[in-house]
Amino acid sequence: MSRLNSALAQSVTTVQTPQYNRQKTKAGIIHLGIGAFHRAHQAWYTHHVMNQNGGDWGIIACSLRSATVYQQMAEQDCLYTLLERGNTDKTELIGSVQQVLVGPENPQAIVDAIAGESIKVISLTVTEKGYCHHPATGQLNTEHPDIIHDINHLGSPKSAIGYIVAGLKARQEKNLSGITVMSCDNLPSNGLVTQRCVLQLAESISPALARWIKQNVTFPSTVIDRIVPATVANDIALFEDKLGYRDEAMVVAEPFSQWIIEDNFANTRPAWEQVGAQFVTQAEIYELIKLRLLNGTHSLLAYAGYLAGKETIADVMQDHVLKKLCTAFMQSAASTITAPEGFDIKAYQEQLHERFENPGLKHRTWQIAMDGSQKIPQRWLSTLSDIIETNGDIRFFAFALAAWMKYISGTDDQRRAIQVSDPLADDFAAIAKQCAHTPTEYVARIFALESIFPQTLLNINNLELFTCEYLREINLNGTLATARKLLR
Ligand code: CS2
């Protein structure tokens, strides 16, 4: 089967193709972190804006780690198919990405691109750990090897924050107009976190640069939502015949999508509101709802489900105990939230259940279980603090923490080894080894990790006690039996 490219796209009839002239469109956005999520979300919205209105909003997308996406995209002239899997399948050919740059191969090219005159927005999806910050405090981790490197070699940065600061410095030197830096990662107040990290790094390079950034750059917070599992080879093979071409960069997503953006732009921007995005003055409450209800529950289902041998979230939702656990945990998280007027939090919870159950999405529990050390603070611990403050029931969260602690100790309910992917994986493994026969000490040592757990939580004796009990029970009787007992 022929590989997708611009020439082939001219004659394709199986899928809707871009309605704008890609050759004549200038780039208006630099995006850092071109994973599947960006391609199914911001790039898709931007594609729709250009389909409707035209405009110079092409995206120069940057891969800060590997050349894999470059290899998939470059041969296809950066075109790719978005496959929506719901009750029916829907496919679209997306054309908003114009070019992919690979950081480690040519860091200067990314810095130059950010300093391009037509660029109005720098957006990022670099995952939680990509901010090189302390998740518990939100401060830049100045001992992070990439940050140390960037402070000393800003001309060839490694971290996303380093690229932004180097690019802004180049813009300052060229006396260019203001620009918007827009984080699209699952962090609370992602705009503020980004601003704080960028200013902290800029300050250590040059106070004058930090001042220029304060005056010329805005950092709106956003809430981004769409379930986008990593594409598997099978999806590509399966759709090759239906599409009539081979697409190595295809992305698979659910039909649902949401984008809430604070209307705080330093320059012009695409009219994303015309294609479904919502502009607000404050995104915080929406972030809280999404992080606590969707992501918090997702993480719980990922750890408990993985331990119980479930491959995907849809598989987890097929299990009646885990589905009940999902409902109860989400309800517990929802009890901490006062929803804004007009927001039906019950309907939101029901919709989340349906989204998790989508059988067309092969969203692996292992994928969501990655990087727990970076996710747990905003997904569980802030909720837990609120529950503790009102003397609420902490058991669901203690169970979740026990499931996570079991997961990071490296074996599932069947004693099969787990490949734990987390920046702290080596620390977890060392602690698990040292405390192999002393679970109470194991739990205490994990709770003592200050970069994850705010010290105020540690004084809650019951939390440690309950977590220990659940962990002991998971070890003895398995995750499902422990969950069943919890739900009684
Ligand atoms: C998931 C998210 O991998 C994860 O941690 O919880 O990627 C989730 O699918 C998205 O935030 C949905 O918008």
C-alpha cells in the first residue's frame, strides 16, 4: 500500500482532506512535544480553524527527545490521519503541522523557529515531568540535570523550559513583538507553573531577560481533554485497506474533546472558539474538576486494574468490582468540589464512565500508570487534603495509594514483574528491596519522599495506617478481593 503524502492526498476520497492551501500557509505556532495527544487535540482544533477561516496558523512541531515522530511524519509531508473511535469510526486528514524539528539533532533550529517573526504562540505538551519542577511545590528543580545543563549552555537547550527561555531571549534580542506561552499539560494552573519555571530559569540567566518576559509574554492556563491512547501497529494495519494508504503517523482518539483556555494572549491567536474551544477568564475550577475526577480516577483504575491483570481501561470497566470502585472513588473526589453554576457534575461523572468504557480505545493501564510520582500530587493528594480538612472518608485514597505502592514495588497480583516507568523508578526499586520484609517501613519510606508528598499530609496517622493495611491485604488476597471488601 502506498504511503500517505501530499501528492497522494490530492486524490484521496476515503477521508476528508485539508480545505486550505498548506503551501501558502505561514507558521504561527511553535509546539513543543509532538506526541499523539497534540496531534489529536490542539493540532486538530487548529486544522479546523484553518479549514473554516484560513489564516497563517501552521504549526512547527518539535520533538525534544527522539526522532521517532519526525521519521513517521517527514515522509508524509507531515500529514496524518485522525481516527475517532466511538459508536462509529470517523477519519480526517489533518494538515496543520508543517514541519517537525528534533531537539537533540539540532537545538538551534528550534530556538530560531521560536524567534520567527510570524510566530504568535508557543504551546507545549511535554507531560508532567517535562516541566522539570517539584510536583509537590511547583518550583523549578534547579538540581535537575537538564536544568543545570540549560543554565550553563542555553545555546543548546535540553529541557522544554530551556528552549522557551532561549527562544524568548532570541526574540528579545531581535526586538520582536509579545508572544503567548500556552501549556497544554495536565497540571493545575499549568500557565502559572510554566510562568514560574520560565521566570526562574530566565532570572538565573539574566534579570533583564526575566523583566522583558514579564512585560511581553503571557501564560494562559488551559484545560485540555481527550483520551488519546498510544497508536498501536494493529490500528495502522487495520485501517490501511479502508483508507487506501499507509499512515505511520496515524492517531486514534475518542470522539469527545474539550479545550478551555484563559483569554490572556499577548498577540493574535487562532479563533479556536469557532471550532469548539471555550475561552474563560479563570480556568482553575475546570482544571480541578478534570484532574480530580477524570485523571484521578484514571490513575486509580490504571494501578488497581494493572495489578489485577487488566490490559486496558475498557477491560477494567468490564469488571464489576473495579467499575464500582470507579464510581465510589469518583464520587469521593467529587465531594470536594463546588461546581460552577450551570455545570452538572453528576452528568459529567456519568459521561466519564461512558468514556472509560469505550471498547474502541485500547488505552493501556500501563500507559496511564507511567510517571505516578509526577501525577499523584495533583490527581490524588490535593483532593485528599481537602477530604482530611473536612474529616471526610479517606479510605478510597488510602486504597489508591496502596495500589500504587504495590505497583511501584515491581510485581503484580500474580507475582509477575512490572516494568515501572517513572523518573523515581530506581528509588522505588531500592526502597522496595530494602523493605521487602517490612511493609510498614516500606510505606513509611515512600510517604517520606518529599518531592511527592507534602509534609502536612504525613501527620495524618490514619492515612499511613490505612495504606499499610490495604497494602498488606493486597499482598495477601489480591487487589480485587481488597477492593471488594472496601466497597462493602
Ligand atoms: C491519562 C491522561 O495518561 C494519563 O495519565 O490520565 O492522558 C488522560 O487520558 C487525558 O488527560 C484525557 O484528557
